[in-house]
Amino acid sequence: MVNCNMIFLKTNLSRIIHLVYTLLILISAIVSINPPHSPLNSTFVLYFRLDYIIHFAIFLSWMFLTRLSYPVNFRKDLNKALLWIFAGIAFACINEGIQYFIPYRAFNINDLLGNIIGVLLGSLFFALPAGRKGSLVLNRDRK
């Protein structure tokens, strides 16, 4: 038997973590943390610049946190899952688009592609089953 209070606390904690992570992503888009001659811009992994891989990983993680915070499953509620994927793509575009209007930042289409690919691959977390013993996500809909 799962204690309802524990589920409520875990849900709220995961949503707070998700919100903080979202705000950190927005702040990192505004604050310049990667100077032009940074090692991130000159380090390559399998022909991909390291900063593109980091953009991918940031949004893959964001989708993972979204799945933990909001228990939506493709199989049960396709519309909500697609809404979260659309929201993730919009957030990725806004996050990179903001940089176009900031004088000391630069819009980069490759960063945007890394963001979107991270969201799309991260959306696979919505296909994970919820509520099974040892599963990644606790099913909060069980009574």
C-alpha cells in the first residue's frame, strides 16, 4: 500500500525540481556562460561540438523531469503527452530565440536543433510504463 501523503510530497518535490530546472535553463540562455573561445566550442565528440551535445542533454533531462513531475503516458492519454512534447519544443525554441535579442548572446540554429532533438528523444520517457514494481515512474493514479 502506497501512502497518499508520500505520493503528494514526491509529486510536489518533483514539480519544484522541474520548475527550478526550467528557470535555470532560462537563466543560462540570458547569462553568457560560454565565451566565444571556450573549449566547449572547440571540443568535438563524434563530429559534434560538445556544446551541441550539452544542449541535447539539457532538454533530454528536462523531458525526463517533466515525465516524473506530471504522470502522463502515451498509451493512456496521448493528447496530454503530445501537449507536453509541443510545450517542450516551444520552450526549446523560445530558449534559443531569446538569445537573438540579447546583444552579448547569439542565436545558433545548431543549438536549437540540439534542443529539439533532446525534447523529441526525451519524449520517449512518456512511453514508459508507470506503476510497475521497479519501474521508473510511480503511478500516482492508483487508488
